[in-house]
Amino acid sequence: MNQRSTPRSAKRFEQPYSYALNIKQYDSDNLYPNNILLKINDSPTASGCLERYVDFIEGNGFHSSALASSVVNRDRQTLDEFHSLVARDKATFRGFAILVQYDIYCRPCAVYHYPFEQCRLEEPDADGKVAHIVVHPDWSGAMTRDGKRVRVDESNIRRIDVFNPDPDVVAEQIRKAGGITNYLGQIYYHSDDGYLVYPRAKYDSAITDISTDTGISNVMNRNVRSNFFAAGVVSYFSNIKEGEVDVVRERLETLQGDMQLGTMIALPIQDANERPEFTEFKGHNFDKDFTATTATTAERIYSAFGQEGWYCLRIGKTGFSGTLVNDIETEYSKRCKKDQRALTKAYFAILSRFAEGVLPETPTLEGLTIEPYSSITTQTTTL
């Protein structure tokens, strides 16, 4: 069988254009980052892996403690607090967005984390240039304000210039906006997949497994909360009148769930010749039916995040010791250095252009280097 005759799967990631909004859509429904968040939040295994990934990208703060504690916007947010939000987006989407505001001298003066899932790329112009990042608070159109839906249309979106700190460019943008008070600023848009392209999440290849993990959790929940755990049934004679069958059925339904463990059901029968008897009553336990699926699914999710070491600890494959945990953390910290360098590069590109004296010290790449994460000095590692 040659390559052309091999069955092909349906496309999992599309980027059509929306001519009504003049944007490139982030997947066919324009909701790729939003859908990713929903799937991650519903999966206990994936959400745990993501939280660990976030911790390692955020690290233990900046090399320069003076810069880390410096205020970087009008919300009195420190660089360290700002970095925590940006690092989470970097881990979740392999991308992040920073809103950069300027002073009257066309110099950056403030930075704000802009939620990555709210950003879309404007359609390129005739020269292939993307001039604006198009933002909306909720591209699904479900958000409401003052009892009204915030529709996804031109009246509710904003077009913010792509980051370009050239003073002449900034001056012209300020002029077109009608002055500094009307100027929104620029957005520094980072994607691990390239300049001004939509990134795919690190765990994108494991989305099916993440969905499966959610399904397994639902099965286990229903197994415990809705299964029968009664010890048995005592049957006795009773002349059930018409209409009372539904009452019996309702009584049986109340005996479902974990809170009814070991209870006994009294079930009337109509045949007077039958003696009262006790019948063992068992519900079907579904846990064992999904043992293999659970293990395989978890392994694939851990692998998608590059966290095989923690998976081996979880299943007891490598034993457990403080030294082993430290070795696994050290190795994973090295994997996350590339992610941290992207953040350091972005911060330096913006903060190094702040006016002298705004920050407590001159930003340098060394000062903005993110220290490696270590649970020994911050928190206890969980599996």
C-alpha cells in the first residue's frame, strides 16, 4: 500500500478565514484555545500535568529580585505577578500575548498580561503582513454584560497594533488613534510555531486521550454515586394495590449511591405462598472494566507533557526517594529552559525600552533569567 492509498484521518486543526470579521480563524469554529481549556479542566490527569508544567515554566522567580518586585503597570502589578500569568498561557497554549502601553515620548511604560484565548490574528494584507491582533472577551459569544450577550461582531472587537517599538511607528499609530489617550498600545504576540501563526498546544496529540480520561472519571463517579451497594433484598407478602408499583420503584432509586452502602431493601411480593427470604443483591462494579484503558490513557497524557518520570513514580516502577525526585525535577527543568528563554526574550524586548529610572535597575537578559523550579525550596511534589 502506498502513501496516497493510505486511509486519512479527518483534519483536527483548520485555519479558515472569516471575511465578516477579517480574521484568520483559530480552528474551524475559531475556538481552539477555548476548547483546549475545557478539555484540560475536565481531565484530572491532564490538569495535574498542566499545573506541574506551569510551575516549571514559571520557575522560582527572576535572577534579579529587584526587577521581580518592580511594578510594571497601573494595576500595581509586580513583574513577578505579571510573569505568573504569562507563564500559565505559555504552558497551556505554547503562546502568550502582552499588551504594551506607551508614554507621550513613544517609549514603553507599562505591560499587561492579555489572555491568549481572547486573541486572534487579523487577515494578512496584500503584502502578507498581519497588522493587528483582534481581541474579543469571549469568541464563543456566550458572555453577557448587563443582561445582554456580547456578540462577536465588529462593534465588540478591538484591533490592536502588533508590537513594533520603533518610535516613529508608535508616533504614527498614536496620531491615527487621535492622541495618546485614545491609543490602545501594541500586543507582543508569541507563538512557539512561528511568527504570527496560531500555535498548537503541547498536548494536542493527546486530546483524544484527555477526553477519554474525562470519560473514565465520569464512569467511576457514576459507579460510586449511582450504583447499588445494598447488602440484599428481603421479600415478603404484601397485596400491592394498583398504582403502588411506582412507589416501590422510587424506593429502589433512593438506594443507589455510596451513601447506601450495606443497607437492606424490603420488597413486597403478591404471592402469599412465598415465604419471606433474603436474597443477596449486588450491583455491577465497572472499575475493573476500565483498568487497562485507565493505565494506557494516563501514560499517554504524561508522555504528551514529557513527564514520564513522574508517571513511573506514580505506578511504582522506579521506587521513590528524595534523590530520585530531585533528578526527575532537574531533568524536567532542563526541558523547560527553552520555554523560559522565550519569556525572558519577550520581557527584555519590552522592558529594556522603558525610560531610565522607571525600573529599579536596568533590565538585562541575565537579570530577567528565570530561576529553575525546585519543589525542595517551594512546595511538596505531588503525583
